[in-house]
Amino acid sequence: MKLISVVSPCYNEEGNVAALIERVRSLFAQLPQYRYEHILIDNNSTDRTVELLRGFAAEDPHVKVICNARNFGHIRSPHHAILAASGDAVVILLSDLQDPPELVYEFLREWEAGYPIVVGVKHTSDENTLMYGVRSFYYKLIAKLTDVKVIEHYTGFGLYDKKVIDILRKDFTDPYPYFRGQIAEIGLPHKEVRYNQSRRTRGITKNNFYTLYDIAMLGITNLSKVPLRLVMLGGFVCALFSLLLAFGYLVAKLLYWQHFELGLAPIMVGLFFLGSVQLISIGIIGEYVGSIHAFVQKRPLVIERERINFD
């Protein structure tokens, strides 16, 4: 019997873990041809999440728990759990239940048909229309910046064959990994399963401006060097523009010596424009330097406090 590993990252999800575990249990009760393990990695929750997970793990040996020593962030913690899975296929299922666990039926069918990667793609969403539009723009921007085929409106929810996980485990050593980018880089055949993402019904979202910005910049810096080259090109364009502007003012002064005055406004506009370009350029370069800094430190993804039911 093939073993399916379901991986669910958790942080302050006391309102969702019971329903999550029950829905996964019910799903595999209808799939007797598979064995399963449900790995829940807790990122140092401050509510009763760990207490609840201990109780479920004591009652059900399928439930396996990893407790982190501290909060290692929304990027590193899930990836650590993925690498800890031992199944013939790994399913990533977030604990907020916005992605329907029942879609795993279709994932398994496509996997058995020969696809090593089966991903859930949000073709519609109950989230804010503006946010959905921003995400659509971001995916189109990424597609323009890189030659790697990026899957639009894909959050990681999906099924991955063991050979895909082995590639991640052996060939990717990034301590701050962009999972969706890694899947795109691997390039194995994939099947997209479309679904509607529902709103969160319990608890509050852990996404904020910083986490969304972090993921967005991680995607750009991991998949493309185009922004760095745009910075250089922008420098040449600004230098040429400044040279032409200065030459124009020189000609105007020579032709209208007694009447033409340069004035303060053009100088201030020019200074602020060039200053803004420099700050943006330094910021873009800083993102790449930050990625390099994280990589050379070679820190582990997480430090575990304990594991439950892994023996």
C-alpha cells in the first residue's frame, strides 16, 4: 500500500486543527488502498494549538506533530515538514481550510495517471477582489521577468511525488526556500486542478503586508536577474536624460543670456528624481544581497523542540 504524507503548517490555529484532522481522516477512510500520515508542524503557537495536537496525536497514530523551538517564519517551517515526510507522495494542505482537503481525491487520481506534480490553482476566490487582482498582476509580472514557467494563482497546495521531494532534499540547499519557484525550476510535468478558494471561517489570517511582500520579493529574487539589469539600464537612461537636460539649459542660457534664469524648481525636481532612482536601485540590490546573506549563513530551516508519533 502506498503511503501518502499530508503536511499542514500551523500557527495559532486552535480553531481549525480539529476540523482539519477530522476531514483528512474522513478522506482517507474512503481511500482504503492508501496508508497515510498527517504531519502537522507547529511554529511555536501562542494559543492552545500544541495542546490540541498532543491530544489528537495520543488518540490517532496517523497524526504526527513537529513542535518548533521558536517561530521560524512562514517560509522555513512548512519546508522543513515537507522534507520530513516519508510518503510515496506528499500533499501540502494549509491548516486554515481555505483549500478544500476533498480535492486530494482528484490529486491522487491524476498522480496515479502519471503526473509527478499535481497542483491546485485558484481560478476563483472568495477573497477581496482587489487582492485577487493584485495577485494576478504579480504573477504576470513574474512571467515577464523570468524564463521559468510560473504557475499562476498557485500557493503550494498540491501533491508531489516522492522523486520531486527527493530532488528538493538533495539538490536544493537554500535555507530560505521559495517552494513555488523550486517546483517551477524542477520543470517536471504537472497537472493543474482548478478550484475556488473559500474565505477563512475560523481564526484570523497570519498574512500581513510584510509576509506578502516577503513572498513577492523572494519570488522575484529567486527566479530572475532582470531587476538588477533594469537598475543598470535605468542608470544609463537617467544619466543620458540628465546630460540632455543640462545641454538644453546650456543652449537656452547662451541664446537668452539676459532673460533666461535656471530657477530653483528644476534643480529640486532633478535632485529628488535622481535621489528616488538611487534609493529604488539600492533597495533592489539590497534584496539580492539579503538573499545571498541568508544563503551563505547556512542556517538550518528550523530547530525542533520535539516530535510526536514519528517513532
